[in-house]
Amino acid sequence: MDDFDTIYERAAARHGGSDVIEARLSKVKSTRQLKAVKDDRWLAEIAKRIFQAGFVWKIIEAKWPGFEEAFEQFDVGHVAHLSDDEIDDLLKDTRIVRNGQKIIAVRDNAIFLSELQQEHGSAAKFFADWPSDDLIGLLDLMKNRGARLGGMTGCYFLRFMGKESFIFSRDVTAALISMGVVDKAPTSKVARQKVQAAFNEWKEESGRNITHISQVLAMSADG
């Protein structure tokens, strides 16, 4: 496995230098900033990522004001208690993309966030406090307790909320394979723990957050 400096140098060489690399890195929120985000915004981001999965993202973005209206600004309590009749109404609502399974998943995730509120005081506090050295554990929990939050959807949700995280993109996976961290896409528990251990090591040696390590790793890949 290469050290982070080697990975960074390779990424910079492929993309026009360190200034370009640094300009492309996403903003990561602090724990304090994440805790300040209202729970309705966490639910809204979950909903957006669910509806964008397997769909044209720009269409969802264009219709998003309609989603906000249809789901009552993603008030967690309101959405968690949507009746079957109200779900049926949403299936006829032209302001949104009328996918029944995804609409129900939004309600199910509102229930999930409601449970987190009861357990931790707020969903925001739960996500903010989760340690970056066990992101695999967080992704597994979201997959098991949430709805349609497995795979890339959960990864994108954390990334767009500003939570320190990695994404198992094609380029990240290719870089991990090329360095021998894994020998194929990390789907097994053992392989995913190897990935977490590699990111933890790169974080310790570089002092950078895992989001930026993930992005540099992606930019270091052939392609």
C-alpha cells in the first residue's frame, strides 16, 4: 500500500498540480457544525439521494422545490406519520417523481430519524458524533436501520451533508485494488474493514480528513 504522499503526488501529476487538487476538495463540516443542522435537512438530503439513485440528478434538482412542498419541508414528525392515504396522494402529486417505493422509503427513513432523536437527542447529534475511524460501521447501520441507504446512496448522503466520509466510487475502488488494499470491489465485511484500516492509516500519517483522502485517492486512479 502506498503512503499518502505518494498517492497525492500521483494525483497532482495527473490533474495539473496541487492547486488543482486542493480546489477540488469538498468542504467538510466540523462536529459542531453538523450538530447545528436541523433534522429536517438530514431527512431532505436522504430523500434527495434516494430519488437521485438510478435517475438523472438534474431532473431531481429541478423538481426539488416541489419535493420540499409535497413533503412539508421534510418535517421528520410529519413524514414519519404519513398515512397510507397520504402516500397515495403523493403517488398522484406531479410536483415530485412518483415512485412508490422511494416515497415509502422517505417515510421509513423519517421513522429511522425519529428513533435516533429518541436515542440521542437529535439525528444530527448521532451523525455528528459517529467516529470517522468506523465509517463502515455507520454505513452498515444506515443500511440495516434505514431504507434504501445501502450502496452508494448512503455514501453520497454523508458526503453531501459534509460528514467526513469516503465513497466507493469506481476510481476509489480502482485505486484500492491497484495498491493491494483489496483484490476486488469491497463488498464483504472483511474487505470493507481493510478499506477502513487503510483510510485510518492515511489519515494518521497525513493529518487530512477522510473525505479529502477519498477524493485524492480517486484523482490518483488511472483513467
